[in-house]
Amino acid sequence: MKRIGLLSDTHGYINPKLFAFFDKVDEIWHAGDIGSLDIADRFSLFKSFKAVYGNIDGQDIRVEYPQHNRFLCEGLDVWITHIGGYPGRYERYVKPEIYQNPPGLFISGHSHILKIIYDKKLDFLHINPGAAGINGFHKVCTSIRFVVEDKEIRDLEIWEFPRKK
């Protein structure tokens, strides 16, 4: 069993309350637009950390983190990318792979809108954790935590905090 903390679009800012929300997780996964290596380093020092770069991330982050991160977690095939689209409307650069070799869990960020959608056609869960940072158009900062055990995802919890401008 692994407890996962999931976030995206921090854009160089971490709300200190996130550390309390992620206190009991085993790993933190970041779906891009990290904003600075300092943010990634702070998460890495706190918990085991996996991430992908997003469209606002500079070369320093792109050297450290891939565009796509695909791995197994408790037997579950997980694919994280920043700009991935949604069921029925996947981005063109993920479409061939997602249809030929669908993961068990597909995670993307970018939209700043939290969405959890089951793709019935491809038989997997898609999660966009929304935006945890304060930059953007969103009104609420969001993150998710959940458990992965025996290829199953369970106990999803959402963290929300009003965005301060």
C-alpha cells in the first residue's frame, strides 16, 4: 500500500498547509508547472517526489524532470504528464500511446481545474488535481491524496484552499 499526495501547477508557490495535508503520504507526485527547483527540492526533502515539467517550467526543471513519467506503483501502471487532455479529447502527442497502451491511471495538470474522470472506453481513471499554487485564474487551490493498493485506487481526498491574489 502506498499513500500518494498529488498536485499540479504550483507556479513557484507552496501553501504551507499542503505539508500538513501530505504529512501521512509516502510519495508526492507533481503534474507540472512546478515553477522553480526550490519548490521541487522542498517537496523532495519532505517526501519521496516524482514530477514532470510543465509549459512554464524553465530549462533547469526540464533537465531534472521528464515531460512524461510512466511507472508502476503497487502494480498500477501510472502515467503523469502536464498537458494530456481528457477522456475523448486527449492531446495529440499522448493519443497514440494512450490508445495503444492505456495506463491504469492517467494524470495531467495544466487546466487549473480539478477533475476526476473514469475513461470507460479505455478503462482507466484520469485525474487532474487542479492548481495548488496562487497564480492563475482559479478561485480555489486544490490537491488530492489517495491510496494505491494491489493496482486499485481508493480513499481519494480533496484539499481546497481559497486562492489569495
